[in-house]
Amino acid sequence: MAPQLEFVCTLVVKLGPAHELGACASGTRRIIPIVGGSASGPRLQGRVLGIGADWQTVDSQGVARLDARYAIETDDGAIIEVQSQGMRHMAPEVARRFDRAEPVAPAEYYMRTAIRFDTGHAGYAWMAKSLFIAIGGKAGATVTLAVHRVG
């Protein structure tokens, strides 16, 4: 059997300036504030609240380990917690362009996340009972994720 994927929404997550921790035992660390954004799709619509961050670690192989936690306020007033863990990596020549903030198409690198949602709102209880995956990309200070429920 193969899992089925159901498109839930597109998350557009706006980022603030990174806080660089530097080279740590686990890799190069940074904390990137999440300052806003949106959720739009057939099963989730709302805004990303400016109350989270992505705690990133880049290892010696150039793999960015993504660990983001933030919240969405839906159009009908629910607050939904988002926990997103994933990775981003790319070829060295693409990484040099990415680091110089040059345009890099998401198809030129790998960025995937596993997402868990949680809320006390009855209308979104289904989200706490499912697993989600997302494929995405970053352009400037914006991350875009296409979120799918694993069925």
C-alpha cells in the first residue's frame, strides 16, 4: 500500500533577520524569527502569527536541519500550533548563489518538512490526528511550503 497525499494549504512564512550563534558543537546555528505570513488552501485559511522561530543547524555537509515552531490564526478564529522539522540541502554552486541572495528556484535544491499541528478547536481536531509533509522553497525573507496530509 502507498500513502495518499491530500493538499491542505500553502503556507507563506515571513522571516525576520537571523540571530547567528556561530559554529557550535552540532554545527553552525542560527535562530530565525517568524514574523508573519499566511495559510491558504482548501482546508486551512488564515494568517501566520509573528510568535515563532526556526532554530536552524547547518552541518559540515551543508545540510540545514530545520526546526520551526509557530502558530496560525484561522479565518474563523482558531489558533493552531505548527511544529515543522525538516531539511534543506543543495549542490555547492547552488549554495553559493543562495548565500548571496541570488534567485534560486526551489527545483534546484531539496527542502522537505514533516509538520504536526495541534489545537483545542473542535473544527480542526482532524489536524491533530494526522501527519503532514511539505515541500518548499525560500526566496529572500519568505519561505513557501505546500502542505499535504498523509492519508
